[in-house]
Amino acid sequence: MADRPKGFGMTAELNEKKAAKFDSTRAQEALDWIEEIIGEPTESDGTSPEGFAAGLKSGDKLCNLINIIKPGSVKKINTSKMAFKQMENIGNFLTGCEGIGMIKTDLFQTVDLYEAQNVPLVVDTIHALGRKVQTFRDDLPILGPKESEANKREFTKEQLEAGKNIIGLQAGTNKGASQAGMSFGTTRQINPAPPKRGSERAVLQEDVMAVRPKGYGLTAELNAKKDSKFDINLAQDAFLWIEELLGEPITVPEEPEKVKEILKDGIILCMLANLILPGSIERINRNKLKAFTMMENISNFLSFCERFGLKRSDLFQTVDLYEGQNIPQVISTIHALGRKVAIKRKDLPSLGPKESVKAPRTFTNEQLTAGQQIIGLQMGSNRGANQSGINFGLQRQIFNN
């Protein structure tokens, strides 16, 4: 984690906001609770977000924790150090948390821990797990206050009927006053135009998007900034280029979410890599039901891009595509690949302008020596002019009597 780029601009601002929410006391309490239950050290440090994530990012200790709380929650714990295996462990832990009744809003995302993107939320999840454990496992150590339980009230039929005749002040009673005879402020009667034929599908899509959670607070602010950088023209150019190379029709997206849906399994990207450089990716996972196989495809594509000559700063991260966290960066990576193809594979269609190539200049010793005698204008030359004969601005000659 130490050599992972910290970012700048919006990324740095986001990291600072998240780091400010980190509470070392609560973090250490969470680590102590985990160690007490699993009976082994977590090798994490609660003094910093990176230190907290270091010992838990493999996910095996979290899987041990949820298996002790509810035996059999995670059937197989991966001990491999491969990234997608460790992320699978974390995903299984989160599934186990849902299995004991935790709500999704209390859970972090896999990358929040694995890449230390939101460690304060990881700490909150463990504290929420501690509260939930107290409701059905009295034999385990306690973390924080006990979770509140439902206090169901029972009313007789007579009480329910009597309640219907009472108007509480919170219901907006006006204590007998009415607006009879008043016309000022009534609503305007505007009848909406009937929907056009064929718009039912669009209406249904809007309804679906309306109920999709958009996040709030810092998450909503970040999503809005990233979405504002999405350029539909660049996205369409990228997809038309991929379509031309593969020779297969591909739906051209009009929004970031569609880009994610089309590319998140990594299959198209791996096929693109093998077409540009045959044999680059030996095995393409075509199982779309398992998250780690799709993320492995994306990771293999990014490894190909590095081998093909792209800089790391030109590449997106796996979660930028798989979880739709930064789709504009995904499009930028495809354009960077298109520019590199224009140099290395001139027989293939290019995307965008050709990448600049180094043009080293050579000079003779005489030219280098002559250049040392020249004063460039950027160094402040006055082209030989001087101030002889100028008297404006001289000191005033004042003689005392």
C-alpha cells in the first residue's frame, strides 16, 4: 500500500475527507474485539487507516470471525495471496454479515478495505456487527452498545376505533377553522399532455433509475463530479473503434452506467487485447456469475496494457470499471490504448490522434559553442539598447543654503 499513488486534485480531496473521519480509538476497539474472538493477532494497527487495513485486507481473518459468530457462513476460506482471491474472502464476509441480519447500509464495499478507500466505513461495519452479535450470541465478547430491538405494541379493537376520531395537532388540525369561500392560492388546473405512443419503455426506465440509490453526502458529491467528466462523444468513439476491431456489433452507450454493463465482465476487453497482440491473455473467463472471475478478466486486460507500453497513470483501476466508480477514466484508458496501437500496429484502425514520438536532435560542437554566446529574449535582453542620454527619473538635486 505504501507505493500506491495517492492521487491529486479531486482524489486527494476525497482521501483527506475520508481520513479526517478515521477514529483511532474506535478502530483499536474493533481490532481488539476481533482478536479476542478469533484468538489470534490481526497484525493491524489502529493508529492509521493504512495500518488498520493492512492486516485485514486478505479477508481470511474476517471469514474466521463470521464463521465463529455463525458457523458455516463461509464454506471455503482462500489462503492465496492473489488479489481476486483475497477480495473474494472479503465479499464472502460481507455476504455472511447479511446472512445474520445486518442491513446493506451498514456494510462497506470490498474496495473500501482492500484498497483502503474508505477505512472509517470498515470500522463502522465491524461496530455494527458487534451490536448485532449481542442480540443472539450472549457467549461472545461485547463491542459497543446492544442493538435496539423491536417493541411491538398491541391495541384492542376498541382502542383502534377510538383513535380514528382523534385529530392530533401533528396532523395539522386548525381547531375548527375552515377556508370556505376562499379562492386565493388555489392550484392551477393544468392537464398534462397524453404520453406519445412508444414512450412506455422510456417511462419505465426512468422509474427504475429513480429508485436506484444515488448515495448521499460525500458519496453523492464524488459521483456527481465523476459523472460530470463523462464525455459521450469520447465514449462512442471508443466503442465504435472496439466494434471495428472485433468485427462484432456492440451497443454504443449513452451514459456511464451502460459502459459498466457492457464491459464489466472483461470479456470484450480481453478479446480486444488478444486481437491487438495475439496470445496476450491465454484464458478468458466467461463465467458471468462470479465476481472474482470477471475482475480477473479486467486485471488481465490492464496487465496487457502495461506490457503493450501504456503508462500506469493512463490506466484505470479494476473497481473503476467493475463497480462503476470512475467510468471516464475507463474511456481515457481505451483512448490511450488506441493511440499506442497507431504506433505499434499500423495495420489496425487507430483511435484519436497518433501518440507523439521522440525526435532527438543532434548538434555539432561548433553549434553548441555558438549557442553559448547567444542571449535569448526570454533572459531579458534589450537588444543592445542602453539608457545613455536619458535624464528622466534622475535624482532631484537639492542644495541646502
